[in-house]
Amino acid sequence: MAEAPDLLDRQALRRVPGLGTELQDVTEVEYRQVRLERVVLVGVWTSGTLTDAERSLAELARLAETAGSLVCDGLIQRRDKPDTATYIGAGKVIELREVVNAVGADTVICDGELTPGQLRRLEESVKVKVVDRTWLILDIFAQHASSREGKAQVSLAQMQYLLPRLRGWGESLSRQAGGRVAGGQGIGSRGPGETKIETDRRRVRESISRLRREIAGMAKARHTMRRARQRSQMPSVVLAGYTNSGKSSLLNRITGAGALVEDALFATLDPTVRRAATPAGRVFTLADTVGFVRHLPHQLVDAFRSTLEEVTDADLILHVVDGSDDFPEGQLSAVREVLAEIGASEVPELVVINKSDLADPTVVGRLRAREPHCVLVSAATGAGIDDLLSAIELDLPNPSELVDVLVPFDRGDLVARVHEQGRDVEIEYTPEGAVVHAVVGEQLAAELESAAAPAPVADGPAEP
């Protein structure tokens, strides 16, 4: 008998408070009711605490709103694992259908990735459209992609997701091969031929192959630009972090890049690279990248791999975390999972706690204790930016080659690079050229030695 309350609790379909997004202003309510999808969210709580489950569903609500939906209700069921047939179990599907009918929803969004069978059966049971977390994120990416490469990457991810989920109607839509008159093949060739679903799958596979070729071609151009920056030995710094943590705002604050800043998830999909300088004048490149999220679809990671190479090839990752979030540790863990998946876990990392003007001091103190190598900033107010640039300067790889060469005046480009990339720089101008004393990187040192003019020969006594 003691287990009965626990069993009831585990089977309960809980209402999650605070998820509804109905507005009070009458005119805007009327507009949103006409224009936006009305959705009900549903999740399965298999591990962790109830707070963790509600936090995950609250994030799903933000994703749904970003996609242009009106969240009407949110439900969580406690189970050991999702039901293999309908995700939340047959009995609870009936309750979900009642909630959908009561609020007038036209879509159900599940907080997980559903199998094709789960998707089909749940949709047949609740009688409205059903999408899962993966397809919702892909839809948001599709809305925000603007460049040719970004659109191709999102399309590839969507095709990879759709391929195992195509549905057909069997032989009723098949193409008959026929006999001599129809196909010229004669006896033994009659049959269902290629069904509609097989045709769809073939077309999707062809589209996937075409998109992969296009992305590979565009990746070559990105690779060429990245290698050109590496040849110049300019250090590269990359902004990585959870979506909506303020990476683009930080880029704008440091470089004045004018990148899109929006209080929305996945507002940035296309990388932006700008030049910046440390307080001591050392120049580096700063790149903004796509934001991450918990359970980021593996199709997206695969499709955006060429873009994410900006992170793997960087000298330093600025891991931006939203200090105003109530659980920023979850953001840090989710981002590091993706960094490990793309092979960037070995790149040096500096944690940047952003939104210090909105952050709870208790949360900030907890983060500082967990991440001792961190800087507290506010991209909105500019607080802490000088400290951040100083920390970047300390973390950038230091040049180690000492040079003492005479550079001809026609190689002023090398002297300019010494000023940008070197340290302990001393330049003395003579009639023959610029005498450069500095510590620089290996490649620049080799170029300086190659371009160095022969040292002038001092006048001596005349031969008798």
C-alpha cells in the first residue's frame, strides 16, 4: 500500500504552470488567435527532478514561441521511459486529447525525438498535427537561415530527418510495369513497380546527395578564407555558447560589427568574423557562431559541421553563458557536449558570464566557484569588457621567435604585421630600411628572414 501514492505520482499527467502565452491586450490577442498556431506541449519525465522536467518544457515553450506559436498548455507525465507506441502511454493519450480539445489547439509538440511509429500513432490518437522537439528546432533554423550556405545546411538536416518518416499508401499508388505493350518486358515483369513512398524516398536521397555536394563546395571557400587568416598568423577567437546568451551583442560591443541582435532563440545562423585588438594592440579575429541548445539535433550538427570548423580551428573559445538564467550550469554542460561532438573539446576555453546587470549574485558566485577561469561582463552596458580583452590577451598563443633584421622599405607590409602580431616590438628606421627587433611567430619570422636586406658594410681604411 505504501507504493500506491508513488505509483499514482509516476503516472500523473502534470500541468506545468506559467507556460501559457495568452495576452491581455484584446487587439493583440485577436491577432494572435487568427495568425498563430495554438499548441499544447507534452514531455516525459524519466530522470532528474520535477524542476528539471519543468525547466525543459519551459525551454520548449520558448522554442515554440520562436517558431511562431501560441502556447496554450503544457503537460508532463512521469514514466521510467517513453512509451514505445505513443510516447506517453495509451491512457494518457486520452487525457491529452481532452486538453487539446478544451483549449482549441491544432498542434501537439513533444519534448523529445519521436520515432516514426510514435509520431504516426500519437497523431492518429489526438487528431491534430504532432511534431517533436527535433522538427521544431529544424523549423526555427529554416525560418532564420538567410545565406545560401545556411539554407542548404538546414535543408540537408530536414531531409535527413524526413527520410525515415516518409509515409505512403502501399500498392494503391504503385506504378505498374505491365506487359509487352506497356513496358516491353513481357511475362514476369508485371508487379507493383516503384511505389509512391519509394519514389519519395529516392527523391529525398537525391536531394540529400545534391545538398551535400553544394555544401562541400561552399565549405571549400570557407576553408580557403580560414587558411588565409591562419597564414597571416593572426590569432582566432570564437564566440560559442547557448542560444540567446548574448554572443552577437558581445561581438558588437567588442568590434562594432553590427550583427543582428534579437531576443529570440537561434537569431544567428551564419558566422560573422571581425577584427579586434587587445589593450596592448595585439590584433585577433573574433567569430560569432550558431548557438547551441539542449538535445541539439544530430542532423544539424552534421549539416553545420563545415560552419562549426571555425570553432575547432580557433586558438581560443569564449564560452558565453547567460548569467541571468536560473540554471546556467545546464547551458555550460549542453554546449560542452556539442563541442566534444565536433572535436573542439581540446581548444582552450575562457568562460564569459554575460548579462551581469541582470544576474543574481548568488548564481554568479556559484558559477565563479565552478568555473575559476571566467570573466563577468555585460554586453548591454559594457561592464567588464576591458577585463575580458585583458584575459583574451593572456590566453592567446604567444609568439616565440626573436628576430633582428633589416627590412627594406618596399616590404612595409611585413613591418605592419610585426606591429599587429609581435610583442616587445622595436623599430629603428635607417636609410637602408627598417631595423626590426621583435618576438614574432615562426611563419612571420621566416618571411622576415627571407625578405631581409643585407646588412650595410661599414666603411674601413682604403687598401694601399
